[in-house]
Amino acid sequence: MASDDDGQERPHRRRRHRRSSSPAEPEGSRLVAAIVVGVVVLLFAAGGWYYYSSNSPAANALAELRSLPLVGAVMADNPEAETRLKTAIREELDKPTQGGTTRPLALIADLRRQYILPALRGADDASVVAAVAARAALASYLQKANPPACREFAAGGIQQPDRLDSEGQRLFRNVLQALETAYRNGRATGKAMPTASRAEILDMLREAGFQKIDFDRLNAFATLSTDIACEVELKVDQVPPKLPADKRGTFARFVLNN
């Protein structure tokens, strides 16, 4: 296990987190940038699912979005969100974006911030742990069946999930469904659950067995090979069962809310 006294564990990027009497921790923001690729990635990928499918007319594109777990729930719960999506889809089909993020995908990111994250902050331990477990199942399958897609998932999201094989698509939808369950749970409670600081999250990673090499890989995530990047993603998603029961939900909630 990595030691607080090991200076080589120090990050080389911004936002270092320190204990009051210890050397630098592995960078907390690295967790957000590399291993926390939960809701926003999956929503982007879900938006991409319709957009890369044979130039659907606007009505068909909206119907495809509505049929997706989580995305459809947000649309049903928030009519204003569906109206905005309809407008973004129509504008994108009329005048496709030439570079950068398409209008629907950019809007989905806004909807994530406006509707999804507040709900997930109130989701109970069981639902958020299940959502991270679904991510682990997808990563585990892709690690063997489709390493490039696994690396995409680890680095920022599967851009074209419709190109996964049937099992990959099933597991992808399972992730969305698990996130929808957590979203609905948190929306029903209407209150935020306790959260953890990044320093506490780093301690949980150590408690789950992370060694110096794991923190080094997190800090250099962009340079990792396909196989290693996928291994890192899977190892993070497999953390909750390795923690004491009272910490599992806190860790999973951190992953899904950053």
C-alpha cells in the first residue's frame, strides 16, 4: 500500500491535497479527471447513440432518447428538458455542428448538472453501489471483448455504444438503468446524503488495496496503454465491495457525483 511518506506519490498537476502533517497526497482532481467518468460520460454516450444512427429525423431521434434508461426518466420528469432536447435535435439536424460537441450532447451535459446530480446526491447506499457495480461489469466485459472500447470508457466514455456487440450493449444499458434507479431514489428522498472529501476518498482507495503504482497510473492516466487504462478503470469500479459497509455508498456516491 502507498505510504504517506513516499514522496514519489506526489502529483504533477494542479489542486494538490495535503493532510496537516503529511507530504502531498496523490492529486484529488486526478480522481475527477480520470477515474470519475460516471453520469456525464454515460449521458454523452447515450446522446451519441441516437446521433450516430443513420441520420434519424428529429422525431425518431427524440424517441430513441426517450427510450433510453435514465435519459427517458429525466425527460418524463422534466417536460422542459424534453422541449430543450427537441429544439437542440432539430437545430443539429438542420445545421450539423462542424467541430466540437453537438448541440444535443452539450445540452445533455447541462441536464446532468441541473437534474441528475442533485438527485444522485440524495440516492441511498444500495442504489449508488449498484450503479458502480454495473460499471464494473461493463468494464470487466470490455476488457476482454473490446479493449479499445474499454479504454474509451475509462478515458471519457464510449462514443458509439451502438457499435458494441450485443452483450456490450446490454451491459451498457444496465449501467444506464442502474443510474436511473439511483436517480429516482435520490429524487424521492429530496435531500443530500453525507459526502467525503477527496482526502478521505484517497484513504478509501488505500484501504481497498491501492498501491503506489496505482496512484502513479492515475496521475499519468492519459499516457497509459489501452490495457492498463482499462485495468485502472476496472480496479476503481471494484472498490466498493472491498470497503467496510459504512463506506461503500460514500465512495460510490463520490464517483457518480463528480
